[in-house]
Amino acid sequence: MLELKKGIDILAHVGGVQSIDEAKKLFTEKLDQENLAKLGKIKNEEALLKIANAIAMCQPDSVFITTGSPEDMAAVKKMSLEKGEEKPLAMKDHTIHYDLAEEQGRIVDRTFYIVNEGEPSSVLGKKMPRQEALDYVTKYMTGIMKGKTMFVGFFSRGPVGAKMALPAMEITSSTYVMHSGDMLYRHCFADFDAQVELAGTFLTNVHSEGLNRAEDLPNARVFMDRSWLTTFSTFCTYAGNTLLLKKGNHRMAVDLAIYYGKGKELSEHMFITGMKEDNGRTTWFAGAAPSGCGKTTTAMAGTEFIGDDLAQMWVADDGTMRAINPEQGIFGIVADVNREGDPYLMKCLREEGTEIIWSNVLIDDKNVPHWTGNGEEHADKGVNFQGDWFKGKTNADGKAIPISHPNARCTLRAKAIGNFNAEMGFSPEGAPVKVVTYSGRDADTMPPVWVGKNSDHGVVIGASIVSAATATEVGASGVKRQPWANAPFIPGALSDYMKVQFDFFGNETYSDAGKPIMAGLNYFLTHQARGGEGTKLLGEKRDVKAWLTWLARFAHGDYTGIETPIGFIPTYEEMKQTFADTIGKDYPKDLYDKQFSIYVDLIQSRIDLQREAFGKEDNLPTQLFKVYDEWEAGLKGLKEKHGAVVMPDQLG
């Protein structure tokens, strides 16, 4: 069990402010009258002590309190442009931010959980004893903001008043981080005290980029103090390492759901979207996929978009599964975003009217951004993530430097997206999710879509995600397991997390109509994996809408599918009808046969991979291996009857 407020509170210890009177005295010394008046509206003494200790530790020259007002956020953006953390672009309200060339993703090798002795912790994450972390913070964060302004923002991770919305403070010396926070999260300055009372807690994030030099990166750290719900970040600027409201606080939310959610709460790395059909029925989806594996594209394929990255989920009193997006914006990878596959997003990126922060793309001499895979003509020269760039430029290893980094991003508010459902996206009641999906980047094994036979099978589909590594993590390569696409963000023991997954989706309080179905998705099958040539995908981006619509119809009982050992797959007639209805596309039988044939040996190899890896974990729920046993027995029977490749027609 994770015990909160156990061990030394590092922020309080280094800052040294112990009483509210000391805190108020420090505020009087460091804040001008305008900012002192703003802070005076926050009454929660624990939060005020956190702010005071951050000031005492970091020693900024001044402090700017952001209330979320248009005036405050305009001031932050103006300072960001003056400071050079962002630069204006040709299109109104567009700016560009560049991270250090050596810091283009999450610094997973320097990201640590701060742990107490005997605390349950994940073997998938790096950890550091509390005393060692205290020594680092004392050495490197004391005085780190000298000569700088500290910005303090008050945010809600979810609609104000929602059951699982968590209030959080972002404390940073970076105008880019605070500007990004303004776009990605809901300000709750006026409601902060009430939100803390409702949630029972709040999260604290302290960041400073220091001098923002490449030579400081070896000393860069991201710490998550699980016991005190506090994160620390130093010497870095990439938003995944610095905007700690995002993945830093997501880890805290996972902890709170697993250890205090009583089997009725989850915090997941999932999109939330809805599919509205011609008959007026809307089906809500939540779906997990590792970063860079099509999660944003899938979310945008919905007609009623809510979010593309994170979800707070709970079993509601009415027997439905509910989900809110803790964010209000998108920090999305732009590689391969184009008009064919992402029309809503492209409209925001290429037409005036949307505020956008670009990062690590190519900017030409007309101050226009360009990125890989956008389907447009590109400039032959400009400035990108590594400095001046020209077509054909190579790095020190002789490899061509692309026009944009594979992890280049765009930051914008979700309400700018044409298919955003504002009513549901801002509702504290949450979306009533009917379908839960899991997907990775799988070139050769699983079909495009399949539905688990029951909730236990669905949980194991999520546990069994395998994906090619992406550019979101510095130094990552190859193919790896990605359980629930959430493994990097699970602070506690994997057995604890897995048990709650089985408890949550198997919860007996679901109504028959409210219980979600659980499915696997895979858009990445290639021609060469199914008897053809080349690595081109066996399908198109726009097919995603057809797969989602089939799932919606299956969930409501319109379709029955075909039962296989691994779950239900579509019949040809169901899929042909769905393609025609949703995207007006012919769906040939030979393509269906290639996509939905069961490759027994390949699936068995995946099961073997998972068995071996999970077999190294302690105290895993027995349901996991029981499901693998069921899959294996069914696959063995299929192979004995039909051979190693089983056509869908042989399954009917």
C-alpha cells in the first residue's frame, strides 16, 4: 500500500518554511502588491506553504501569480516572446519553441520515483531513495531561479467539480511551460480551495530550466515524490519533462486510483472520443496506445472528439463507466499529420484562428512551419530542431537530418478542433464509455480489430500490447512490450495495477447496458506480412473510422462477429457494410481475408513473449495466465484442424 505524507517532505525540508506566518512574511518580501493581492485569494495553508518553500528553495528575483485571466496569460506570452523561449510566426497567434537538440523527448534515463523503504514500486521505472533525492534537490535546486521570475499557476486536471478532477499547482521559471499549461489545462484559481476540498488533495510541480545549456543535461532530473504528491524537474525544457501537470501528475493520478480508488477508479493513457452514426446514436470510446502509435489519429477519427492522451475513469452510481479528459488541449506529434488523415487538425494548423505553439519543426524564411509527412511541398532551407537546415544536410554520423524531429509537436486547445464535443468535453459528469480499445504498432501479427470475450480477456488484451519504440523517449529503439500503453507511468507494483484492472472492468456494479466491451486495434499490418511486398500499410488512415464504427455496432448488438480463440472479429458482410456507410469505400474480400486471417504461430509467439516477461513479476493475478491458457488451447485446436494460417471463412 502506498502511504501518503510518509518520510521527509523534500520541498519543505529544503525550503525551510514551517509556518504560515513565515510564508506570509516571505510573500511580502518577494511579491509586489498586485501579485500579493492575487495570492491572498488562496486560503489553503498547505498550498501556501508549498509555494513559500518553492520560493525559499529556488530564490527567484520575482514571483508572478497567474490567475488564468486573459490579462495574466497575455502577459506570460509577451514575456515568453521577449525572453526568447518562443518566437512569433507568420500566422497570427502561432509561435515556435525549440528544445535543446539533445533533449527531444522524455529523459527516461534520468526520471526517478522517490521511494521510501519497503514501498511498492514498479520494476519498469527507475527509483531513488528519499535521502539521495534530497541531496540532489538541495545541491541543484537551491538558488536555481536566481535572476529569474517564478511563475505560479493553479490548474484542474479535469472539469471543475468532476469526481476524479485533481487540482494542481505548476511552479516554473519557464514562460513556455506556463503558456503551454494555459493551453493544455483548465485554470482553477477561483475554485482552487473548493477543488482541493472536493478531491481531498492537490498536486505540486516545481520546475526550472536553469541556464538551458546542453552541458547541463547530464544533471537534468525529473523526480516524482509519490508520498508527497510533488514533482521536481531541472535543467530541461521539453514539455514531457517540464510540464509536470502532464505525465508527472499522470503518474500521481495512477497511484491515487490504484491505492485509493477501491477498484472503481482508473487513470489511463487513453484518448476519449465518440462516434455519432446517421441514426443519431453516439457511442463513446476510450483507447490506449503508446505515444507515436496513432492515438491522436484514432481520437480525431471520432465525430465527437474529447481528448487524445489521458483519461480519468470511474464506475458511476448509474452502472456506467465514465471518463473525463484531465486536459483541455492537445500536445500532439505532427509527423505524418496531413489533410487526408487529419482534416480537422490540419484546418487548425494551416488556417488562421487557432492559437498554436509549435515545437521542433522546420521554420522557413517566411516564418511558416513545415514537418515530415504533411503531404505538402517543403522549403529547401530554414531553421529546425538542430539549427540552420538545408536539404541534404547530414549529421555527424552521415545520416540525413529530417526537416522536423520525429517527436516535433503542436500545442493547441481542443475546443479549436472542428469535431470537439464541448458539452461532453467540459461536463463534470464524464462521457459514458461503451468501448475500450488497446493498440500498438504491430506490423505482422494481430488483425485490425477484435473484441475480448469478457472483461478478463479485455484486460489481457491491454496487458499484451507490443509496439515498435517511438521518438517520444530519448535513446529508445527496437520493439518492446507496452502493457496497457501505461507501463512507463505506473509507479507502484505491476501486480497492484493489474489487480485493479481486473477489479475495475469486472466490477459487479456495472449495469448490463453500462458495461463496456474491450477490444484490440491494429492499423499497422504491412503488405509483406500478408504475402505481398514492401512495408506499406495494408490499409489507409481513414479506415480507422470503419473499425471504430464496427466496434460501436458490435457493442450495441447490431453485429455478432465471428468467434475466434482470441475474441470476436467482424464478418466480411459486417465490415463491407461498415466501410460503405462510414467512408464510402469498397472493401474487397481478398483484403478482408489478409487482414483477418488468424496467424496461429505468430500469435502463439506473442503469448510466449508475454508469459516469459510477466513470469518474472511477483504476485500477478492468476486471471492473466488463465486467459493465456484459454487462448493457447483454442489456437492449438485451430492449427490441428486448419493449419498455421486460418482464413475467416474457416471460422464461421
